[in-house]
Amino acid sequence: MIQILTGKIGAGKTLHAVEFIYEALIEGRTIATNIELVYDKLAYLALKEKGVLIREDQIIHLDLNADPNWHQSIPWGIVGKTVLVVLDEIHLFFNSRDYAKTDKNHRSMLSFLSQSRKACVDVLFVAQVASQVEKQFRNQAKNEIYINDFGNFHLPLVGRVPLRQNILTTKDLDTGMKMRVQKRDYPKKFFGAYNTYAFLDDDMQLASSKSERLEPYKLHKPKGSEKRQLLQKLNGNEILDNTNGSARRHHFWPLEIAWKFWRLRRAERKETNGANDTSADKETNQADNGLQSYG
């Protein structure tokens, strides 16, 4: 059977794929995958939980960069004990945009996939979205298993609820009908059973060898008077300019304009009040003179 395992970034696609691999290994089956597995961790889990010691030669590592024709290098299984092939990030190698190249370059692989049941080989493609996988490969798949992660589930007025559970929904790709809905605990026991930071395609492997990884900066924590002085500098009119190591004065022009406008209005009010006082004095003097003449 050919299936596609999908889910958003961080939903646990590879983690669940390793869980499928583990279940096959403890049955004595052979698996082939491009996931960088850690044998010791898987063997420890199998011995502790199931009392069986899995063999290293049960695991076949596939490098799709060096050998894209993986189907020619894997063994076949027998009825009831199939070989499991798990290809992670399959869209990086067989993308939906490569439709024209697929029939030309991978005709034998398409032939193998269409008859994989007869070879007793099960295939699990892992991708973020099924539509990313090249259409001719996607058409060979019977089911899609979608992972819905509830690890960061939020409830109103409650916030984050750390359920650490996944809902795996299996649907038929031909009809679109849901076939099965499973609730599974987050398989955290497989942390350390594979290299989660391994890059699978050539471009990212090359980029990782050239790129510099930066550790977080160790920040200074000012205290006491130093902290107060820095706060005054950063919040006042004078802000430290590190371009030349000197302190420059940066004026907050909106406040200055408002201040100047207020002073101008204040001066105008004073002039108006002074003029009114002068007119009132003149009228009072004229009234007094009139009263004296009348008397």
C-alpha cells in the first residue's frame, strides 16, 4: 500500500513516521528510509518495551540525492511481512512542478509503484501538503493520513492547553471520504531516535556547510545609578549616538512647536488684556471729569 503522511510544519510528521518505522522493526520487518535514524535509541525502546533486539541490517538508509532510483536498491518482502519504505520531504525530490520530467526520468519508478503490492513493498511518502507531491506519484497513493496537532491548542479565556495529542485522519484519495480518525498521544519517546536537524536535499546540505550559526548575544543588565542614567538618556532629549561615540542632541520638534505656540498665545492674551485695561482706565477718567463738571 502507498500512503501520504501530511501535516503542517511542526505537527510531528517525521516523528509519527518514525513511529511507523518502529512498529515495523519490532515485527522483524526491513525498512528503507532517507530519515537519519539512531539505531541505539530504537533498539533500546524495542528491548525495553517489547523484549526484542532489532538488528541494524533491518534498516537501509536511502540517499535520494546520490541515488534517486531508490526502488532499484531496496529488497522486496513476502506476503504478510512487507518491506516498508518511508521517504521524508518527498516533495523536495519529486515535486508537482516536475510533471514533464517524471515520465521521462522516472518511468521505471512509476512502474514499480504501480506494482509495489506484488513486490510486497509498502511506501509512505511524507510531505507538508499532498498537492506538493508530483501528480503521477500522488495518483499511485491510496490514502492520505493528515496529522492535526493539538500540542498548542488554545481555548477562549483559558489559553494554551498542552494536550500533546494528535488526531490522525485517514482519507481515501480517490473518493475524498474519511476512512478512519485516530487519537494518538504525541510520540515523544522517539525524541532522539532520529536526527531532526538533518537536511535531506543537496541545496540545503550545501547551504548548511557554508552558513554561520549565531548564538544569542549575552546582554548587559545595568543596575542602580547606571540604569537610571541610561533611562534618562534614552528617554530624554539627549540620546547617545554610537556612530561616532559622542552624544548628540536630538530635539523632539513636535513638543517644541507646541511649546512655542503656547508662548505666542500667552503673549497675545497679555497684549489683549493690557489694551482692555487701558481703555477701561480712560473711560473711568472721562466719567470722573464729567461728574466734576456737573457738580
